[in-house]
Amino acid sequence: MRILAVTCLLLALTAHIGCAGKQTMSLSSFRGLCLASGGEKTSTCSSMDICYPLADLLEREPGSLGHCLDICRDYAASLAQASVMNRCASMLNMAQNQCIKYCRINYEP
């Protein structure tokens, strides 16, 4: 009887694991995490000015992990020089990290 109970428990656990879907990150979640994880805020640096345009780029459905990561890299590179001048480098770095996380969660390698 004990073997039957253990077997049923194992089958139930296996079925539950098999039904668990792949975790994804929505663009809304990305925006929230990006805004919340911004570095030091200054009068010339706003996380909204960095995160929302990046989310708009991701909204165009990159289609693949490689293309998604390219968007993160290219966006950060396009703002890199200006971010040093207005002390937004840490915020831009955090946004790029959240972007990479979004890509890795949502796109298969």
C-alpha cells in the first residue's frame, strides 16, 4: 500500500512539473523593474527617459535572442557618451541589465 501511495505521489509531481509553463517577462514588468532599479537620480537624469524608449524598442518584437540582445547593446551604446556627461551611466547600465534579463527570459537561445 505504501508503494502505491509513493508511486501516485511521484506521478502527481511529474505531471505538475510537466504542466509548468515557461516563465516570461511582460513589457510592463520590464518597465517597472527598469524604473525601480535606476541608479542615482540627478536633475539631468531620469529613469523614465532611459527605460521607456528602450521598452518601445523591445515592443517591436525582436524575434530572437540575438536580435533582442543587439537592441540592448545598441541602445546602451547610443546613449553611452551622453550618459557620462549627465551622470546617467549607472542608470543606463541598470537599464541595459534589465533589458538583457528580459531577452534571456523571453527568447530561447
